[in-house]
Amino acid sequence: MRRTKLSALARSITLVASVAAPCLAQAADLLPPLPPEPLPPPVEIGGGWYLRGDVGVGATSIGGLTTTLSKGNLATDVPNYRYDQKAIDDQFFAGGGVGYQFGSYFHGDITAEYRGGGKITFQDSYGENCNVGGCRGINAYQGNLSSVVVMANGYVDLGTWYGVTPFVGGGVGTAFHQLSGFNDRGYGEAQYGYGIAKDKTTNTFAWAAMAGLGYSVTPNLKLELGYRYLNLGHVSSNPVTCFNTSDCVGAFYKVKDVTSHDVRIGMRWLLGGGVIAPVAEYHEPAPLVRKY
């Protein structure tokens, strides 16, 4: 009797298993599909491009001077010739440009700026000293210097702390100088002498070294406070046309090594920020496989 019950129980378990197995296989086939692959990152409009603007003031100085005579020889026709003083006024400047941020540690730009206010003055003299039986002739010169400076610049960003980014950089380019209103007034033995020169444009190589701090006001706007050493090359005049004298030698002059220590305040406006949403790719679902 007991053996008969065990045999009946075994047949019942076998029957249940044979019926449930296909159902379980079908249920496994109906499990939810795997989650879709993540979307690619959005594409930024504008990338690393930026616009910049700068204003500032420069403590400007000049190096040597040279004089060339249109007629005659300076060494023989103008005895004991020398320069007595030279100076240039500080300049103001304003400019702008376009650049690109190459990753987190480097950016570069191309800029153009106008520089004005640089009045040049210098004085030369010739002849014998008054205390040895004669008096020297003195000429005082002045002219107005304005410049347009076009530069290609590169900067290394030294990391960012609390929104502040120190940077160093350098640049090379061309300075387009105009010397206008150049005149010569005589004193001493050159009393009553007066001369003028036509305006002259001079194009020279320029270079710069820079350092400063940038501050992120917003993710797209950075303010900068910087120092720049700027070498502007040389400036030349046209020959001087003299009045009130018959022995004019028609000299023209070259002002060498015009340099400036600039303090700049600027801004950079990043053009990036807008995004294009990515399009999800459609994948054909895999066919259901039933296992029985």
C-alpha cells in the first residue's frame, strides 16, 4: 500500500514538471529587455572660441636717437653734435580680438589695438660751449606718436582656484606707427630757426611678454587684470623743412627702442554654451527564442 502511494506521488510530480517547464521557458523569454546604451554627450555650439576687449595705460620710454642729414655730413658739418635729452609721454590704448581656448591650460588670440597720447620730445645741440668763447646752437623737437598694433598671442593658464586663473604669455606682431606734427625750434646760436616735417608712417616688428589674473564672473565671461611689456620697435620722421635760415641741412630722425610697461583691464566672452541634443540610435530588438 505504501509503495503504491509513493509511486502515485512520483507520477504526479513528473506530470507537474512536464507541464510547468514550457511555461517557465516562455516566461524567461518574456523578461524585459536590457536598458538602452547611454546617449553620446551633447555637441557644444561655438566650442572654445571667444571674443576679447582690453583697455589700459602704458608707461612708455624710448631708447637711442639717430640723426641723418639730407645734405652734408653730420660729423663734419655739425661740430660737437650731441643729444641733450629725450622723453615720451605715457600712452593710452584700447583694442579687441578673437581667440580660442585649447583645453584647460592654453589659449591664444589675435588682437588689434590703437595706442595714442605718445608725445615725443628731444633736444640736440652743437658748436662750442659759451665758457670757451662761443655758444651752442640748440634744437628742440616734438611730435605726436600714434600706433596700431596687431599681435598674435599665446597664454598658458596655470590652474584655477576659487574662480581665479593666473596666466603667463607672449606675443609677436607688427606696429604701424604714425609720427605727426613733427617740428623743430631753434635756440641759442640757432635762435629763430624753425622747421617742420611731413607726417611719416613706419611699420616695425613688435613683441610682448605678459602675466596676469583672470576671474570667472560666469561660465562664459572672464575678467582679466594683466601686465605687459611691449616692444614697439622704432619710429622715423621725414626730413625737416627749415624756415628763417639759409643753411638748413634737412635732417631726419629715428627714435629707436620704443617700449612700454602696460597695465591692462580686459574681458573674454566665451562663445560656447548652446548645445545640440544627441539623437538616440534605434536598435532592432532581438527575436524571441522559445525553449521547450
